[in-house]
Amino acid sequence: MALSEEFLQYVLDQYATWGGVTARKMFGGAGLYRDGKMFGLVADDLVYLKVDDSNRDEYLEAGSHAFQPYPDKPMTMSYYLLPPEVLQNPTILMDWSHRSLAIQLKTKKKKKK
């Protein structure tokens, strides 16, 4: 995984209107956080957002795929590639990101119980 500072800054700039989005570097990429909750990640200059059954089909219909941290292993994570046209449209980006953050918040509550 590689991450360019320029791309990461571009992603954070796209979130400027939402406010409070930060990035924490990890494992050669970066996690995207809002209110202390990770809702997305950036790896190899691509953005992935949290998915579950409520929004996975929308990603698949857009030609997206699951994040695979190790190309030589079949393991995937519940983050899917954000289509470039979504990243470039702040209105749609905020909609998709709100849903990803809500999934993360819902997941965290289930784990606490």
C-alpha cells in the first residue's frame, strides 16, 4: 500500500464542507475519521468507505469491490472502493459518507452489548 500526501489532502479537501473529518496514517494508508469513528480508508490513492447490507448493492452496481489489504490473500474487509465520480461530487460524497459513518456507529453499538 502506498499513499501520496497530495491525494490524501485532496480527499480531506473534498470533506471540507462536512467538517471534522481527519485522517490517521496506518499500515501505509490512512483511516478517515469523523467524531472519532473510522468510516473510510485511503490506500494506494483510492478511497474506500464502510459498507454493510444496507448499501453494498449501490457500490456493486457502480462497479466497486471490497478492499483487499493483501493482494495475494483472499481476505477482504467491509470497506468498498468509492467510485471516482462520487469522490468528485461533494453532495453525493456526503450522502455516501453519512451512511458509512452510520454503519460504523451501529456496528460499534452492537459490539458493546
